[in-house]
Amino acid sequence: MKRIYIAMNPVDAHLLKGVLESEDIKAVVQGEYLWSARGRVPITPDTSPSVWVVDNIDYERAMEVVKEFQSLERISGPEDEDWKCTNCKETNEGQFTECWHCGTPR
């Protein structure tokens, strides 16, 4: 088992775990319970929530998924504008990261 990602918070870790699982890569989140002790426990890579790939054979492929996950634009806030899908030309609301009609990533 190898650590592949140090998360900002438990939600971030579980989002990546879900993405990995959608790619048939088994992963686990560790350190999420220490998150509630922040302020009393120093925040370090060892105490932050992290994602680990279960099978070492999946490590390289998992790292590709992590790289893509990290490069995704974080979308939030009222300033988000509608966008048009490059594949089907459907207009999507700004909070969506993929087209609601065809599933193409933003």
C-alpha cells in the first residue's frame, strides 16, 4: 500500500477516493479521524487526511488520476458563468464540471 495524496481535509480525500474507485483502483483514506484534533495535533503530512492505493500495481495509474484530480479547476461561488460544452454545444451552469447532457469534462 502506498500513499498517493495528502488532502486538504477529509472531504477532499474521499472525493479522490471516489474518483479512483470509478477507475477500478482500490484506495483507502487514512488520517481522517485526526482531522477533528486539528489545533491540538500539529498538521503535518503524517497527520493530515491522505489517500493510499491498496495495490502497488495500481500506483502509476493512480498517480495519473491524482494529477488530473489536482489540475481540475475548483468551481464555486456566484462569479461562475455558464459554459458551453465543446462536444455537444449544450449550455451548462457554472457549478458543473462536466456537461449534464453528454458527460464531457469542462
